[in-house]
Amino acid sequence: MKEENGEQVEDKKEDIMRSLKGIGKTPVTRQFLVAFGPIVITGVLGMTEGYSSILLPQLQNENSTIQVDTKIASLIASMASFPMVGGCIAGGYAMEKIGRKAIHIWACLPLVLGWFIIAAAPNSLLIIMGRFLTGVSDGLLGPPTGVYIAETAQPSIRGALIMATCVAIAVGVFSVHLMGIFFTWRTTALISGLIPIPIAVLMYFMPESPTFLAKIERIEEAKKAFYWCRGTSKESNRELQELIERQEELNNTPKMSLRQQARGLSKPEFWKPTVIISVLFFTSQITGNNAIASYSITILQECGVSGEFFDEYMAMVVMDSSRLISSVISCILVNTLRRRSLALLSGYGVTVMLFLLCSYLFISPLLSFNSPFLVLMILVGYVCSIAFGLLPLSWTMMGEVFPLAYRGLGTGISSSVCYLFLYLVVQTFPLLLLFFGDIFCVFLVYCVCTLGGTVFLTFFLPETKDKPLFVIEDNFKNEK
């Protein structure tokens, strides 16, 4: 009876997939359809990152039913990033055990639960607990999102689709900030928690990654999923054949001992991309991007951004809009510019903008000069420089550079590095501001670290644009 029910579910699932194929009449549109779910879920994760910026001012209002001090406020802001490091390791492991698609669906559970707990929280402890759960989802989806899109999309649009997840983060931050102006923090949390539910249902009917299906030796299903996503062109057939042959070779390799596995980590095709992507993530986070997202109002007030025609809330919307536009532009540029060029242009651009911001903050008190509009334009240039290069390319290239045998481990480690520094930046921002007593010094630290990371990337960042995944893997193997 259970077998019959299982067959009925599979038949119904295949019927829905056939109808979805009718919606996406070409492989490209079907690849967009497959990527749609992860992109929207990533947008909700962006809402998690930006939420504290509107939550904390409302909680610190004298009329708030829940009162928080500076220490609790810092804990609320950083708690979402605290479990991300461990979540990344778990996500990298889970995507190799239950699949890239499945981990997306399961990760929606703590995400929805966390938002609903925040919406109903009677005290700060439950707010912290809800933030923790949303952070768990963010960590779990760090490794598989880029990998799932990379393994289902053709090389010519792969970069744009993965970078669309960063557009989604910008949309999420913008949306939650905008909702925070018009709604209470409880209503904003409730709306945020409702969004992933229909998306998880949609993803259930999408195909699993052909790479994962081949790994668990479901070859016919892997072929079906690959053809559904990629079509049957000569190039697609060549990639599918290469994928199956390499995966069968891995599957037929005798299981290694822990010592042998540890030796495998010394192979250049593993450690080189791990180090490079980790530095890329470090550089993207040490820019202070998530400090801006989490403490927008505080930073704008410290920088003196409040004029006759706009206040810090309007300035926040201007910055969010600029970040969003830059993220969209990055999806266009990634199809025309090389990955290296875009990353380096972004890194040095952020360094210049931070230098200009530090110069203004240092000189303006000495000259008794104050121009809110000028500092806002510098801040806009700063967030735009991050959004069109360093930030999206980190996730894009992570989905591309790791070899088949180490994809779960490599993405888990490098995304853990990302979230570790995300947590440190968000957690230490108020402490650094308190320690130095001047936001100029905080931004100077970010400027120097960003410059150091960008110089490293200048010498070691590889080019992956329009290259099949197996070619990128072979390039690392052949490097001396």
C-alpha cells in the first residue's frame, strides 16, 4: 500500500513537472524556474540581515513594551549570524547526503519558525531565540544555494543566476527596511515568515541536482533532470557524459581511511580554491557591508547624515535602493566582464570610498564643515562598490571552483569563513565604536583590511567566466 502511494505521489510530481516544462518552453526559462526558489529564499535571508536595523530603534523607543540595553541590542543584532558558521558545515554535509534541493526545503522550517517566534515574542529572550533560528537557516543554505544553481544552469547564464541571489539579498534588506518604516517590527516579522512557505512547495516539484543524483547512482534520474534543465544540445550531452563518467569514477573508488582523506585535502584542487574563496569572503565581509545593513540608522547618525530635506530613515532607503540597483547591474556586468576584473574593480573601489569617507570624517570636525549630502553620496558609492562585485562574486565563484569530490566540504568551509567574519563584524562594530569613540577609526580598520584582501586577490583570484565546472577543476589540478 505504501509503495502504491509512493508511486502515485511520484506520478503526480512528474505530471506537475511536465506542466512546468510547458511554462518553461526552453532550457533557459526552465533554468530560471529552478533558480527562482533558492533566489526568493535568499531574499528572505537578506531580510534577516537587515531586520535588526529597524527592530532595535523600535525596541529602544521609550514606548516599547520590550526594553533593551546596548548589550542586549548588540546580541539581538549579531545572534542571527552566530549559528551560521556551524550551519554552513552542516549544510555542506547535508547537501551531499540528502541533496541540494532537499536541504533548501528543510531549511525553510527553522526560517519560518524563527520569524513567527519573533512576531509573537513577549520578551527579548524569545526575540534572540527567533533570530538564532533564522540564522540557522542562513547557515544551512550558505553552501548549497550556489552549488544547486551552478549544477543546473548552463555556463553562459550560470554567473548571472548565482549573482541574482545577491540581488535577492539586497531586495530583502531593502524590503525589510521599507516595511519597518510603515509597520511594527512584529508585523514585519510575520510577513517575512509567510514568504518561504509557498516557495518550499514550489521547490518540491523542481528537479534535484543531476550531479547529486549521479553521486547516489540514480543515473537515469540524473539524465532526466539534466535534460529537463539543460536540453539535449551537443554541448549539454558532452557535459552530461563528462559528469556521469567522473561521478562513476568517484563512486567506484574504494573508500578511504581518515588518514587518506586528510591527505586528499592537501591536493591543490581542494586547498587552493578553499584559500582563495575564503580570502574573497573575508574581503567582502571586512568591508563592513553587514555592519551597514545591521546598524544603518546608528551609522548614519554617527556620520552626521541628517539634512533639511531628509533624515536618517530617508537616507537608509536611498542607500538600500542604491545597493539594489548595483546588485542588478552586477547581474548584467557578469555576462560581459571577466570575474577577476569585476572583483578587483569592486575591491579597489570600496577601498577608495572608505578612504574618502575616513578623510571626510577626520577633516570635517577640524574645519567645522558639515555636508550631510556629501557624506551620503560617499556612503552610496561605498555600498554600491560592495554590491556590484565583491559580495555577489563570493557566492558565484564558490559554486564554481570546487571539484566534484570536495564540493560539499569546500563550500562548507569557505561559507563558514564568510559567516564567521559576518558575525565578528556585526558583533564588534558597536564595541569598536565604543573603544575608539569615533566612527572614523572603525571605517579606517575596514579600509586597511579591504585593501589587504584585494591585493591578495589581485595575484591569486582565477577566472571562471563561461568555463564548464570540470574545466575549472582541471585548471587547479594542473597548476604548479
